[in-house]
Amino acid sequence: MSKNKAVAGTGQDLSWLKIFTGNSNNELVTKICDQLGTPLGKSVVSTFSDGEIHVEIDESVRGMDVFVIQSISSPVNDNLMELLILIDALKRASAERITAVVPYYGYARQDRKVLPRAPISAKLVADLITTAGASRILTVDLHAGQIQGFFNIPVDHLFAAPVLLEHMRQVRNDIVMVSPDAGGVERARAFAKRLDTSLAIIDKRRDSPNVSQVMNIIGDVTGRTAFLVDDMVDTGGTLVRAAYALIENGAKAVYACCTHPVLSGKAVKIISESPIVEMIVTDTIPLREEAKACPKIKVVSISSLLADAIRRIYEDESVSCLFV
């Protein structure tokens, strides 16, 4: 593929770049296309009467550098199949390189065997994407970093921290970063380091079966604005219980910061009735109408981060400066 990068007025020639998407997050894809100044590829992604996914690519992609943007979010299985079939269609249409841009990587919580005879679904999804024909993966805030090793193709793992930190700095100065569990300590520590602030950890324990969970706070939160940091918010239960524990231990206010707003079940209602002042999320997953109407949920876009990464991959430039 010959890419002539010197184009008057822009310095870039994106004529060999094509972007396609399924139905998971059209709003984010539109923003990315606007950032890059390139149109969305012409395709039809629909279903047959029996529910099977139907894909048509309505323009030539022969020799093109193609990026398929699709979050594996609810409805998870439909969106996953759309991604796989799109990749297969583009591979069979002779695209030179296909990068799967997966802002939210579903099934990531099943990354190891926690019980006998349990699947490792995150590895299975990685194998499916690779077998379908993806040449590269671009994703954001994996639930577990080791999932990168499940792929035998290059993985660019971005972090939403730069976008989230920009908003967090506007909220309060006197803050303490809080990890809602032991598994998120590294994430919370990275945020605390960037903001030059202290760190607290919530230690969850059950002293005996059928006894309610006890939350112990490791670190000083008294009189501070606590920022709960996690990669995703699903049912909201963990974050809300953590918020109550922080208030009981002297925090003057509690905010939350989560990259992926899964928000399943009654999560929006639970959050709206909680002591959490504001929850900052990104648009890796589109919000339901109920969540959009919740005044506590603030959405910041990662479109510029993903657009920059796509441009760098296309131009064969380093992406490492974005891994912060």
C-alpha cells in the first residue's frame, strides 16, 4: 500500500483509510470520523428475519487500511457477531489491513478460571477476533491488562486517564483517590500520581458466611473529597456501598470516575439515590435514555484519543505516547 502523506493543507493523505462500524456506538464513530475528517464507510449491518446478522460492504476496500469500530457492549452477543462478520466481509473484500477498534472489550471479566471447569471467555473472544481476520486491536482500559497476551496480533491498549483527569481537575483540589477494591489499586495509584494526591483503598471482607460485607478504609479520607476510580460501572452496587463507607469514615464528598458505563439493571436508580455527587464516564458505551437523564452522570468523550490513535496507526507512527 502506497500512502502519500504530503497533501497540501492537511499534511496527511487519508484516502487509503476506511472506517466501518456496526450498530454498537454510532455517536462515538461519528465523532471519530469528524475528528479525522474522513467519511464513514458505506455498509449495511442488519439482521435477517431469524435474527442472523447480515452485512453488506457497499464500496471497494481493496488494498485499503480499514478500521472497524465496535464496542462489545449490550446487546453483547449481537455486537460481537457484528464485529466478527464485518471483519470477515472486509477480509474477503481484499482489505490490506484490518484493525478492530474495540472501545469496550466485552467478556473481559472472564479472564481466568475462578472455578473448576469454567471458561476463559476473554481468551475465546480474542481468538474469534483474530480468526475472523483482524490484523491489529485497538482498545481502551481493559478490565485486566493481561488480556493483551491473549492475542497473537499487535494490541494497542489505550487509557482514558488523560481525558478523565482533565475533568477531575475541574472538580476539586483537595481530593484523595480511592480504589473500591484491591484489584484496582494500580489504576487508582496511577491517577493519584498524576494529580499528586494521596491514595486510599477499600478492603472488603466477610467475617463469616451470610454476614454482610464489611468495608474497611485503608488511608485517610477525613475532610477530603474522595474520588472512586474503576474501569467500569456495571450494577453500581460496589461503588455505592463504597461511597457510603467513605462518608461514614469522614469524607466530605464522594465522586466516581469509571471509563465504561455498562450500567445494567437498576444501576442508574441506585446511583441517583446514592451519596455520589457526580459520576464521570466516557462514551465507550452509549448511555440509555434513563442514564442520559440522570443529573449525576457526566459523559466525557474519548473520540479525540481514538482518532489520534487511528491516525498514528495509519501513518505508521508511534502510538506509545498515548499509553499514559
